[in-house]
Amino acid sequence: MTRAFNFGAGPGMLPAEVLAQVRDELIDLHGSGMSVMEMSHRGKDFMAIAQQSEADLRELLSIPANYKVLFLQGGAQGQFAAVPLNLLGDKRRADYINTGHWSKRAIAEAERFCKVNVAASSETSRFTTIPPQREWSLSADAAYVHYTPNETIGGVEFHWIPDVGDVALVADMSSTILSRPLDVRRFGVIYAGAQKNIGPSGVTVVIVREDLLDRVQADTPSIFNYRLQAEQGSMFNTPCTFAWYVAGLVLDWLKRKGGLAAMGEINKRKADKLYGCIDGSGGFYSNPVDPPCRSWMNVPFTLADSRLDEVFLKEAQAATLLQLKGHRAVGGMRASIYNAMPEEGVDTLVQFMQQFAHKNG
Ligand SMILES: Cc1ncc(COP(=O)(O)O)c(C=O)c1O
């Protein structure tokens, strides 16, 4: 059996070592006589998994003690609603930064619950850049400021953390969490769907500062109530046990790889190699994003001659380089190079792209 290099944006590639461990433990987890999917989430075996995964996430991200860590369901888009429901408190307005597809979706959902002030937007640049903070118009009475540190489709990424003073900063980190060290203290809430850089789909990680837990609206659905879920160890309802278990194995794998400082170095190198190939192709390939805002995780690129797109994808597939087709909203190609994509995968892609350009240029 060959493991291909899978450049899909999510669900994304998982580390082969983790999948092998899942296989080995599937039928009989730790001598329990059952799989993780069949055991009680409140039994000692699963509780140990839950506790260890939280401890590992805390260690990897150096999460301070005054933050709660939740493993919820409903995906990142569930959080698009959960954020206003939990954070508005007695305020009616929130600031959002619009840097692309996922920001827009977060804004549309928040508008169901509050007045949204789009404090900055890069729409006029077709989302190829990030508006500098000096151009933001933050409101005086916002309950929080929401942004999307990495736009998975457009491939733009903040390589800096906004400074919003005492207002709670909220980040949808679905496609960048755990890709490098992070100063969690700068945030009120961080959330992420797991299926890119944490584990399989089905689990959503929320990291929330304790003092924000009292702001929850009375009519918030219980499963989305951060305070209730924090009190109940993310087990108000039956959690997504299998996805949580696999996420735990990924966190353990990250620790063994040297943690986020080591991952950050590898991820930067991978991104540099791929952008280097695009920029050095003499115009055969191009990436539209302003270089300081280029994502380390999702690299969209187009071929100057789009008639070659189908051939490119077909030949890439034959070379076991999978899921390179760009999102339908932007076309072209996209290589997602999350933590689980080995550097060898990027090297193989670069080599393929160079040969393809040579042959067809
Ligand atoms: C940045 C970002 N936010 C939100 C989502 C939506 O995530 P989910 O499918 O978990 O709701 C995605 C998924 O692709 C994403 O990349």
C-alpha cells in the first residue's frame, strides 16, 4: 500500500504514524476489550484520553491556567454562531475583519445575532492582502473583535496578532492552529475545526478565557454554551469520542516531533520551497497574494495557460500528488501543506511542478 501526498484543504492529511496507531488499537483499546468508539465517554479509559489530550494541547500551546479548553461539535461554523451567543453579554455590536471567504461566512452568521461592524476589509484587492491595523475602524462599543488568521481558500495569513486593547480578540484558527508557537494570552477566544491541523472532522477545539464565560446569552443552546461545557468537561452531551481520541494521538505526535517551535520551522521551510518554485517559474505558475500575507498552510496558484489545468491535475494524480484542484470560488490549484504533510511531499510536488513547466512551458 502506498500513502499518497494529499494536499486537500480539509479534511486534510493525518500523520501516517497516527493512522497506524489507530489501526493497531482499533479492535481492543489498551486491553479494554473494545474499541474507543464503543466505550462510555464517562468511563476511566475515555476520561484518561480526554484529560491527556487537554494536557497535551495546553503544553503545546502554553495555554495559561485562566483559559478553558473545550472539545465540542458543530465545526468551526457552529462557532460562527456560538461566538456571538457567548460573548455579546450586554452589548449588541461586534467588530469583524473581512479577509475572505471564511470571514464573510462568520460575518453572515453573526449578523443573525448582533450588529456587525466590518472594521476592515480586503475585498477591493480581491482578498489578496490583509488591511494593516492602522486602517481599521474599530467601534467603541464592540463586545469583541473577530478575525480569520488564515483564509484557507484565498491563502492569505496574518503573520501578526492584532492589538485590540481590552476588547476580546476572537480568532477562527481552523487552518493555522498548531502550525507554529502562539501567544494565547493575546486572545479572548480561539476556535478551530479539527479536520485540518488537529485530527479528523467531528471535533472543534475552543480555547476561551475564563472571565468571558459570564457573558453567555440566556437562550444559548446548551451544547454551545461555553460555561456549561467547561463545567461539564465538554461532556454536556456525548462527545465525538473517536475524533477526540485521534486528535489526542495527533497532539502526542506533535510533542514527539519537537512541539510547535519545530513545526513552525518545518512549515516555514515547506512554504518557502513552494512559493520559491512558483515565483521562480518565469510566470508559468503564479500566486496572487501579497508576499507578506502569504499563507504557510494553503498555497493557491494558477497556471498561466489554464487549458493545462486538467493535464496538470491528471499527471499530478498519477504521481500520487492528490487533491490539488483549487477551490471552486477561485479556480486554479491549491496545495494545503498542514503539519501532517511531510517536507518530502512538498519536495516531490516542487519537482513535479518544475518538470511539468519544463515540458509544457
Ligand atoms: C478558516 C475556516 N473557517 C471555517 C471553516 C468551516 O469549518 P467547518 O466545516 O468545521 O464548519 C473552514 C473549513 O474549511 C475554514 O477553513
